[in-house]
Amino acid sequence: MSEVRDNVQAGRFEIAFDDGEVAFAAYQIEGDSIIFPHTVVPEQYEGQGIASRLAEAALASARARGLKVVPRCSFFANYMRTHPETHDLLASGTDGLLEG
């Protein structure tokens, strides 16, 4: 399994596996915000913390780039809900996306 990489051309953070499968967190940048609409982890890799690794890297990148986060993906919303240290990254008006 490789490290998380930002595939700018595809608009996603991804982890490639030795078997050719790829886990990814898709994103779109709009103005000063980064929107995370969808996260995919191949079934055989579920439950191994892969999506959390993607979220950590994606949110660290957003912070480094000065972008605000719109967590439309349910995984990102859940991740941010349980990690208060990420709440300062939320784009204004998106607090409701963290409600379970």
C-alpha cells in the first residue's frame, strides 16, 4: 500500500494498493473552499483505517493551503464530527453537515 497522494488531475486524494485497487476521496475546489463529495474504499480494504488516512491527509492539505472544508461526504462529516481539532476548517454555514 502506498502513501496518500493528491492526484490533482483526477481531483482526488488516493491510496494505491499492490493489487491495482485504489481508495480515494474526491474533491472539488471552489474559490477558497474544498468540497469533499465522495470517498471510496475497495471492499477488501474496508475497516482498516484507509478512509481515515485519506481524511487526515486531505484535511492537512486543506489547512496548509488555507482552504475551508465542505464535508458533503458522509464519511468526512462523521470524521470531522469526531475530531474537534478540524472544526476550524469548516466553511461558514456548513456546521449542519456534521449533525448525525
